[in-house]
Amino acid sequence: MTPDQRTALLARYRGGPQLLSEAVAGASLAQLDGAPPEPGWTARENVHHVSDVAVMAGLRLRMMLLDIEVEMWPIDGDAMQKRLRNDKRPITPALNTVEALVESAGSILGSLREDEWTQPRPMPGNASRCVEDWLAASVRHLDEHIDQIRYALTGTC
């Protein structure tokens, strides 16, 4: 990844919370909880999932930068939805959490030296990942769930 590509990806990451908020802006409670056109999570559940994963991703980024072997925790999204009661909780705290975590991680990322972006970081099983990989995965995850929210609310992405 070139520095310009990384800068563009970081801008997309930093803009993610706004896109997430825009995706649910004006949605009624009935719309947030309405069944999507195909089996899947409601818009509310998607917002909470993004927030829950942002918490774990923020911790993972910090562990990577401290060269602590980062366990790739298996996440059973459906179990998470049920156990955390994501179908009942208000979305405003989840949106605020995503915004705060992205702002915090964005400030860390914005201060990294060039070599810190691409330095392999220890992962279980003799694998490694770099911060660029983390950023790309984070942007991809958010984009996918924003599309799922739009689909749950409108039937289109």
C-alpha cells in the first residue's frame, strides 16, 4: 500500500462513524427493528455489532503496537447479539462508542511512522499482521455493515 492509498483509507476510516450515523438517521424504531428483506440482522443489531467489534478492534490495535501477541478472538455474531441484548438497547450509545473509538484510534494511526504501518506484528500460530492490515479490515467491516443497515432499512444498499 502506498502512503497515498493509506492516507485515503485512513480518511475513510475516520469518516466511518458519520456514514454509520447517516445510515440510520431518521429511521423510526419500527424501521430500526424491522426484519431485513432476507434473513439477517436488523439495522439496530448491525449498529450494535459495529460498536462491539470496534471495542475489540481498538484493543487489538493497541496490543499490536505494543508487540503483544494478538489473539484473533472468534466472534459468534448471533450469540453476541443475543447475549448483549442488541435487539433491545438504544443505538445512540453504540453510535457514540464507534465515534469515540474511531477518533481515538485515528489519532494513534495519524501519529505512526512509516515503518510502524508495515512492521509485522505477532499473531497466534507464527502468523503476523501489520497495522495497514488492521486498518483495511476495519474499513471493510464498517462498509459491509453500513450496506447491511441500508439493506435492512430500504431493501437496497
